Amino acid sequence: MEFSYEVKDSYAEVKADGRLNMVSAPKLREFVTDVIAGGSNRIVVNLENTAFMDSSGLGALIGCLKAARQAGGDLRIAAVQPQVNMVLKLTSMDKVLTAYPTAEEAFSND
Amino acid sequence: MTRFWTQVVVVLTVLTGLNYIAWRWMASLNWEAWWIALPLVVAETYSLIDVMLFGMTVWKLKIRKGAPQPPHDATVDVFITTYNEDLDMVLTTALAAQRIRHPHSTWILDDGARPELKALCEQHGLGYVTRSGDWTKDLPRHAKAGNLNNALMVTHGEFLLILDADQIPEPDILEKTLGYFNNRRVALVQTPQYFSNVPASDPLGSQAPLFYGPIQQGKDGWNAAFFCGSNAILRREALMQLGLVGYVKETEKSIRRALAASRAAIKQARKSADVESPLVAGVLDEVEAATREAQEEVDAGRPLSEVTYRVRRRVDAAVQTLVEADIAALQADLEEIAAMELAHVGEAGVPVVADDAVRRMSARDWSPLGALESVQAVLDALTVERSNEAQPVMPLATISVTEDMATAMRMHAMGWESVYHHEILAYGLAPEDLKTMLTQRLRWAQGTIQVLLRENPLVQKGLKMGQRLMYFATMWTYLSGFAAVIYFAAPIIYLLLGILPVSSLSWDFFVRFIPFMVVNQLLFAVAGRGIPTWRGQQYSLALFPTWIKACTTAARNVWFGRPLGFAVTPKARQSGGPSWSLIRPQIVVSILLAVAAVVGIIRLVTGLAEPLGTLVNVAWVVFDLVVMSILVRAVLYKGYEPAAEPVNREES
């Protein structure tokens, strides 16, 4: 799995390419924590190239959400792929993490 | 009577042969030219072993007097296997099969799944079988063996007559063969393969009168008659037993392999820096304990299905614990977020992850264990479902492109008996051009070498020594390509350079060599009872590039998993003019031989070479060229013309 980020006008976009699983989940936490520590608390995780997510990956996303909220910001997700979407629905986490079609739209109304 | 005289000549051949070869090894080697002397004596030893195995084969020549009355209630399925052959031809064969007198069902096994053929079958009241839905794209199809294995699952006759699409059976084929099965141990009756589109001169060497004659009759004497893929009747019970035994063996093998691999996979996963969480380490501990326990159970002979089921249950439970821990942590995070009151966490408070969601997240395809790919792969292999094959039970062996040989050998190893019935009861079509013929010979040779390398008959449990040697004899003959190269090289080297691989061509040589050669030819004449064997002898030498290619490609396939470059033998003639390029190596060798002969004679005239050596080697060259001359006729052969040469059905 590969992570990258880019600071945009009102938010920082984190890209997580690959499979978000037991092995890569701790790395996502670490990566997002670092981004927040760098001063961005409005985070969009772009899941465009995340084909798969397991329970550890989901746990990491929620963990990152907590970190963003604790820093006074928020975490949103964008471009969710089918399997990830199924996991979110199944666990009701779609009620916690709203999926936006694109990263640009995630913070467009606030 | 034939058998007595054959045995006399066999004894003489062995005695003269050993006398010659012992002298060659002990007293005749020209060590100064060891680089040709040694290969030549090895090649000669190879040939002597070949002749001795032939002698052993015909030693037990079995001439059967016909089968007893068959049980009239024996049920039979007639299978006609096809892939892409001409529909007219397939239908002609099928309608002839329908007219077989003993009650039976006729099935066309269409591996090409052609709707037109299906329609023809419905129209003529023929059974039609294609691969079932289990044969998905990602699973091996196993060519003809797969086609037959598939059909075995949807039919139920006690006996199976297998016919290639071009083999038109006689109406009495079953009446003449089924009676052999009155012996409950007989699993196979093979009849000859004979081709009706071959002129008497047989330019492509299509008829195999020596094989479908003394060789099969000899193998029959050793209870090792070969199954040759078509024109044969098989006992379903034997095939099914083969499939079941094979299934159990394969499963145990793959489970043992997976258990052995699991140790390495777990160790590797532990080492990898990615896995630091104590939860993951816990799962790995559990997986390791489960596989260790499974190993003990397998060693103790516990049923494999139970063992694998228990491993799976244990691993599943561990994975579920892991998922539950993930979800619990997530839930705790959500509670904290809610407690911060910083933003909404959903209209109805903190959502709770349901138990069935946990179960779904723990299932094989979404399991966190999937992240440890090597561990997951090993666990997937711990199954009795044989998920890497379309059907768990594969009655016809799939280890070789010549499934027939491999299948019969396994039957023999399980104690079944076989019969060779020496009477032509089906008429087929041989290739009518060199290219197709070469493809066919290459395939046979490749398949044979695959069996040798995968299930060497010399070490198979259950086979009698005679049976081992009968299978080995056929495999041994396919190594002749390497010997041929040496036989071509030796006269060329002498005639061009004057280097003789033997220390001297003297009385000592001729007195040993000539009796052996004479008796050797006599053996073929006596054992063959006047059948033409010369064409076969020519091709066994002249097709040396094919034999070598078969050995190298089969070895690469078996040892390194490389593809064979396998092709179905086309039944229709390939178009185009004479294709000399097919025999390029043979043309090069022939030119070298001719040039060497000319140079040798010049050297003789100018006093550089001695007369006797030159004479022997020029004679050798002439023999080689006469042997290879058949290829010229083969390249120029324009296919069979029935008007010019009527088929003589009596000849075999």
C-alpha cells in the first residue's frame, strides 16, 4: 500500500492506494497522524485506488476520524470503491463516515 | 511354434550382442579419440538394451484365440471423442458406432461444444456431452483425458468403448471383445489402430504393424498390453477405482505439502516488520498450533476431511476474535468521538456493529488474515475439495498428454489385467502430410517421456518386474534421437578426419559385429512373421530431431513447468506445397554424410586413408542415406488417392 498527501486550499487530501488491511492499517493511522501534526485537521481520504478494506482497515479509518476530531477538525472519505462501500454499509459505518463522490466535494459546503 | 523360434533367436541375439558389446567396452576403445569413442560405445550399448527389451517383449508373445461369449446384459457406453474435427467425419463414425450390434448407448463427447454437432446428435438419436459448468476457465482442461473424465460423470455403462472421431468401428467390435471381461480382473481390451487412407507403400509410416502385432502381443504375455487411447474397451469400475485412489493420494499429498509450507509461511510472517500488533501475533500462534496439531493427526492416519475441517474451524475462530477486537476498538473510538461532543456521529447516536457483520468480515474473502498472503495461501491449500481441478475424481490420468499410457500403467499397478485382441475392428484416418504426422509423433513421444519422468515405471509400486520393463521398453525407444546423432557423427568424423573410434577395424571386430547384426535382423523377421518393419526402422532413425525435441520439451515441462507447445493432431490434410523446412536438420545431416563419403574416397585414393575403414564407413553412410531417403518421399507425398491404390483391408 502506498500513501501520499497534498495540502489543498481548505483541506489535506490523503491518498491510500492498494489494499487497506491488517498490515497496512497501522501505517495509515501513522500517516494521517503525521499529516494532522503537520497542521491540517481537515482531512479527505481519497479511496479511489483502495480496492479492498478489512476490519483492521475500517478500524484505522475510524481511528483517523477520532484523531481529526480531537485536533478540532474532521475526516471525510471520497471515491469509495464497491467492496469498501459494502463494508461501510454492512457495519453501519456509512452513517459515521459519509462518502463523497470526489475529494473536491468533501468539504465544498463547509 | 512361432514363439519357440522367436525365443531361440532372442537367446542368440542376447548372446551375440553381449559378446560384441563386452568386447567393445573392454578391448576396442580408441582412447586417443575418447570424445567420439565413448559416445559411440554408449550409443551402441543403448541400442543393445533396446534390442534386448524388444527380445524380452516378444519372448512371451501371446496369440489369443478369441474371447468367450460376452454376458448379454453387459451395459456399454460408446464414446466418440472430438474437438475440432470435420462434422461429416464425426457423424460417419457415430452412425457406424450406432450400428454396433451389442446393446449400447452412443455418445459424442464434443470438446468443441459445437451447436451444429449437438443438432446433428438430436436428429440422429445420439447422446451428446460437453464439459459441465465445473470446468471453469481458470481450471486445467486436460484435453482428451478431461473430456473423457467429464463424460464418465454423466454416463453409467459398465464398459466403455473409446473411439477417436475418425475410427469407424465394425458392428461386431463389442461381441468380439466383451467376453474377455468375464474375467473379473480384466480392465482393458485394446484392439489395433489401423488406417484405411494409407497406400501400401505407407510413405509416412502410419501403420504400426510391429507395434499392433508382436509388440502388443508380447506385452500382453507380460500382462502389460498398452491402452492406446482409441479402439479400446475399458471397465468403468477400474477407472473409477483409479480416480478415487488418485483423489485420496493427491489430497494427502497436497495436505502434507501445505502443512510443510505452513511452518515456513508463519515464520516468514512473524519476521516481517509489518506485523507488530500483538493481536496478529496471537492469530499466528493459533494458526501455528492448529497446523501442528493437524500434522500430528495426518501422521496418525486420521481422516483428512476431519483434520482439515478442524484446522479451518480453529483458524476461523481466531480470525473472528481478531475481527471482534478490531470492531471493539472501533466502537471505543466512536464512543470517545461522541463523548467529545464535537460533531454529530449519526442521528441515532453511536451505531453498533452487528454480529453478522462481524461474521461477514471474518469470512475467507474479507478476512484480515488475507493480508498475510502466504499464510492464507497455505490455509487455502488445506482442503479436501481439490479446488484446483474441475472435478475431484479424475479416472483418466492427467499427468501426461498421452493419458492412455499413464492410465493403463496405474491400472496395472493396482492389479488389473489387460488384453490385446489382435484383430482390426475399427478403421481410422492417418495424417496425410508430413507436418501433421510430425506433430502427432512429437505428441506421442512427449507424452511418453512425461510419464517416464513423472511416474517412472521402474519404481512404481504394484507393478511386476515384467510390467515395469514393458513400460520402460517403450520409453527407452524414444531416447533413440540422441544415439542417432552419434551414429551420424561417427562415420563423418572418420571420413573427414581419419579418426576411428575403435582401436582397429580387424577380424576381432567383424567376427563379433556381423553375427550380432545378422541375428538382430533375423529377430525382427521371425518375430514379425513377414510383416513389413523396414518403414518403422527408417522412421525411428530419420525422425531423430523429433525424438530429441520431445525429450527436451517434456523434461522442461515436468521439471520447470514450461508448456509443451501441445497441439491437437489435425485430421484434415494441411494445405500448401512440399515443406522441406520441416526436415532441415535431416537435410543438413544428409549433405554432411554425402560430402564425408566423397572426401573419404578422395582420401583413400590419395593414400591418406586405409581401404577397410573407408569401405566400412562409406557403407555406413550409404545405409544412413537410404534410411533418410524416406523423408523425401514423405515431403513429396500428396495425400491418399483411393482410386490409384485400393485399400487392402486384410493387411495389418
